[in-house]
Amino acid sequence: MEKRITLIDTFLETYQLMHCYDMMWYRKNFGGLDPKQGQGRILFALQRENNIAQKDLGLMLDIRPQSLGELLQKLESSGYIKRHRSTIDKRALIVELTEKGEEFQLNRPDYAELFRDLSAKERLDLKKSLKKISERLTRLIELETEDDFY
């Protein structure tokens, strides 16, 4: 009996393949640093908020100080970040990206290649459909977490 492949099966398979493509690209270009976890997550956060106190970075990412220190040490050894004492508060360590660290998020896989076989109308239709799905998921998440705040 042939298995019936549903829309969600296709969607999840596509998501999984995109994740694999993403990880292969980061492994090839940045030694496997994943922008969604560990050292890669720190680099991603520093792209948005560079020159931040180490303590504030840990609070922002919800990482224990000891764990953050270890991750930052690895990033510093690899040349992605540098740390220095704050001129305002000598106790605080400031974390900033190096040029190599800035390249981590500036150089991203060329996802446009994934859509090459789609016409302009198909790309637009896909974008609209994904936006609708994202909006629905956002509403569902909000409903599920509404009770968490009371």
C-alpha cells in the first residue's frame, strides 16, 4: 500500500532539507557553528547588539555566566570576538565582534538558489502562503502562552 503524503509531510520534509542545507553551508564555511545554538547563537546576538557587557549578553541569551564564559573563550580563541574591560566600569567585560565574527552572519547561504525553478508568480504565491501560516502560528502560540502570564 502506497503511503499518502500530506501537505504537512511535504512542508516538514522541505524544512528538514533546508536545515540540512543550512548546516552543511555553515560547516563548510564556519566549521559548523550553528546560528541557532551555542557559539553561533552568541555571534548572531552580537550582530544585533555589538559591544555589549558580557553579563548583559548572558542575561539576554539566558546563559549561565560560567557557560557563557566558556563559549566566549572558544569564540575568542577562534578569532570571532574580542573582550576588553569597560572604560566606564572596570569590572565589566565588553564583548565585541571582530571582522571574522562580522562575516559569520553577513555571509549567509544563497537561499535564492532554492527558488530558482519557481516563476515570479509562484514565488509571490509561496511568500503569501508562508506569511499566512506564520501569522496563524503566531496567533496559536499567543493563545497557548496567554495563561503563562497570569
